[in-house]
Amino acid sequence: VQEFHQLESNLQVCQFLADTRKFLHQMIRTINIKEEVLITMQIVGDLSYAWQLIDSFTSIMQESIRANPSMVTKLRATFLKLASALDMPLLRINQANSPDLLSVSQYYSGELVSYVRKVLQIIPESMFTSLLKIIKLQTHDIIEVPTRLDKDKLRDYAQLVPRYEVAKLTHAISVFTEGILMMKTTLVGIIEVDPKQLLEDGIRKELVKRVALALHRGLTFNPKAKVLNYVNIYGLKIWQEEVSWIINYNVEQEVITSQANQDSRLAKHKFYRITDPKTACYIDQLNTWYDMRNHQEVTNSRLFSEIQDTLGTFGLNGLDRLLCFMIVKELQNFLSMFQKMVLRDKPVLDALKVLMNSVNPLKGTVASSGKVYSTAIAKTQKIWAAYLDAIMKVGQMQILRRQIANELNYSCRFDSKHLAAALENLNKAILADIEAHYQDPSLPYPREDNTLLYEITAYLEAAGIHNPLNKIYITTKRLPYFPVVNFLFLIAQLPKLQHNKNFGMACRKPADPIDWPPLVLGLLTLLKQFHSRYTEQFLALIGQFVRSTMEQCTSQKIPEMPADVVGALLFLEDYVRYTKLPRRVVEAHVPSFIFDEFRTVL
């Protein structure tokens, strides 16, 4: 054809024809291969004997790939030869027509694929080593070019040597990935190996290893102290999925640890320690913690923004889940403590029985209220230290959860406003349907096997669209004297507190530290775990305390409102504010004119 059409002058056609002749010659040679030659090649190429030996060559293969990434194409032939090792164990199974043929083939093919992954893992390792060098150059060596620059300083900012080094390393990463992608899809035994998937899996594995190590080294606190996509895969998606996996895995490990021991490792970490209510007081209006002794600011809500900047949404959400588990553990410990120190202690039970006889009916007032309450507190004094510790821990963790929810919700609205709007509307729609079902049971309601509520809860918590104070953390049974014990606990703490016009309730003495917001939120959370009638009785007891004390002050002609009454009323005010209940709930127990006088005092 070339000679007939006189195409010698057309180089492109000549090249095509030369290639065609080459392929035709190759076809002729292939056709002429005799059967005995194929058998000889099969015997010579049989690598089944190397099943155990091949691992000793792994380091040699990896060094070859590191030096020359195109070596991967030659390794493809090695892996295909290794597949002949499957013939020996399968020979007799196949001859016997055993139904185990597929499962045994699957096992040996899986082992072979695992070895292929092990050898080729050097490519992601080398990529990340190069990326680390690039990061170091861009962070420490290359100076950022300003928007305006004098031309005589252009040479200083050019930095040709480090920029050349970055380009060289970037090219090296591309060459590594190109090498593995040249393998093409390969059938290893009965398992098909996709080189792109192999590369992605290797990158995920190396990413998890390096990020976990970085977090392990970076998230270490002193108790005394005050990229571009070079590889043509979805880097951001891989990053988010693998960081999410790392966070969730470590949360699970922390939960297991906290179930085995009373304290999670998080309790030792900086953000939890510096907000300890024994050393810091929280001002709700400012979202800020201050040192109790010197009144200096310790930290504020920016702490949670910095955690999100460092660990991302997954990290902050993981921290929230961990706090949730810690609250569960603390509440379980509290119930055990209540059983032991209250219900199994006869003197305490006798004191509670006497008090209940004195305060009934709750709609009335208590005669000689000061003596009745002080006697009951004195006889139950030994339980309050452990009670206070449990309540304050739960309250502190609820404050932290509220701050985290606020930060997650803010970032979700800012970064993903459509997602935030969709979740809020879906949540409102589901709640409306559930409320309608309780009004009319014939209307639809999600079945028990429907995962909708569980799945939407995970999304809502990740977006910060939830109220930690409304959550039921544990299932509980009926506890005798529970409302009156909580009431006694509250009025036992009020003498240790005083009202300050600048930042509300604060401890009188730094040596006897009590922080007001954790106290209120801890009690609120505890009562939320039980039937609502317990809360009703608790509020009724506080109301009776206020009315009885005010009646006694009137009879004794004391003009000022006692500090304990101010504290009790402030608790009711905060309780209504945090729970978002209507004011008539507390005004049913305390007349509105007492609240008016209370506001005048404030």
C-alpha cells in the first residue's frame, strides 16, 4: 500500500503503516508458537514455590519502585506469575468438583491481593514524604509575595531554588501515581484489582496513619501551662472520610476507657481542665470563664472556634459525642451514689421522713421554717459533698455541649446554609407530624424499624441543631424522696453563694468554690431524666421555701429579702430561662408580687 500510493512523503501515514507491519509480524510469531513451547513456558514460569519466599524480596521491590516508579508495570507480570501459586491448593479440589472451590479461591486470591497492596504501599508512603517536604518549604522557606512589590525586591521574593524544589517534588508525586495507574486493571486469581482503587486505598491508609500520629502528638497539653491535588482523585472527600473515621474510632475507644474507669482521658485535657467549676466561674451572658481567685479571664467561646479550626467539624462533633457519653457515665454513678448514701442510710431516711411530714401539704407554708430546714440540712450534711461534685460535673459538661452546639450551628449556617435550612425544616416537619399523631393516633408515625429518627438525629447534632438540656441521657426508675433531696441540696448550697450585680450569683469564699451556672444546669439535667412530676414537686418545694421564709420575715418585721430567698428565686428565673418553660410554671408556686420585689432587689 505504501509503495502503490506513493505515500513515502507523508510521515504520519508511514508511521501508521510501520506500526501495522510490526503488529502483523507479532501476530504471525504468536500464531506459530507450538503447544510444547507453551507448556515449557508454563513450567518455567510457575512461581508457586515462591509463595513463602517472595516476602523476602518485598524491600527490594519497594526500593526499586521508590527509585523508579515505572517499575510497577514490570511488577504486574510478577503478580500475575504469583497467581500460579493458586493452582496447587486448588488442583485436587477442582478435580473432586468440591463446592469449596470458590471459597478457597477467594481466600488465596485475597491473600495475594493483600501482598500486592503491601508491596505497592511504598507509593503512598513516598507521596506523603514528598508532601511533607513541600509543606515544610511552603511554610518555612518560601516567603509570601505581597500584593504590592517594588521591582528591585523582585529577585528577593522570586526564591527560585525553593520554588524549583517544590516543582520537582510535585512532579515526583505525579510520577509515583502515574506508575501505579500504568498497571491497568489486573485479575489476581479471581479478584479484579483496579489500580486507581488500589492507589486510593493506599492513600487512605497512609493518611489515617499520619493524621492519627499528628493528632496523638499535637493534642498533648501541659497541666502546668496556662494542598493541591496532584493525583487525580477526590482529595477533600478522602480527607473528610478518613478524619471522620479517626475521630469516631477514637471516641469509641475513649468511651470504652470511660466505661472501664470512672474518668475519660478527655478529663485530663486542657479545655476541660481550665473550665473546672472548682477553679473557674462561668458568666453565661459573656460566654466566658474567669478565674475565681484573681478574676482574670481564663477562656471564652473562641476556644471552640479554635478547636473547630484545628480538628474540623468532625473533631468538634466527636468531642460533643464524647461529652455526651461522659454525662451518661456521671449520671449512672450518681444513681449508684443516691442508692448507697440516701436510700440505704437509715438516719438520712428518718430525717427526710420528718421533713416530708413538716412540709405537707406543699400548697401551704411551713411553721418555724428556718428551724425545720436547717435541722434537715444538718442531718443530711454528709451526702452533700459527693452530691455537689456529681451535679457540678454534669453542669459543666452541659455548658461545654451548649457551646459546641452553638459553634457547630454557626459554622453550618455560614458554610452550608442550604443544609442548615433543610435540616431545620425537616426537623420541624417531623416534630409536627409526631405531635399530630399524639393528638390523633390514626395519623402516621415512624415505625420501630424505621431509622429516620436515628439518622436525622445524627445530622442535627452534627449541625448543632439540638438542645443538650432537653436530652434524655439515661433510663431511670422511681426513686423515693428524690425531689425533696434535690431541694435540700439546693438550699444547703445557697448560703455559700451571694448575688453580685455585675455577674449574678457567685461563691462567697474562693476556698469554698461553687459556680452557679453548672449548679443550675446540673440540677436541671438530673431532673430531666425522671418523670415530670418530680420536677413539679421540686419546684413546689422551692416555692414553699420562698413563701415560708418571706412569711417568717414579715412576722419578725425584717424589711430586707433574705439572701437565700434571692438565690432560690434566681434559680427559678434561670430554670425557666434555660428550659424555655412559660412563667406560669413557677408563678403557680411563688406569687408574682414576690417576683416583683425580687426584681427590685436585683
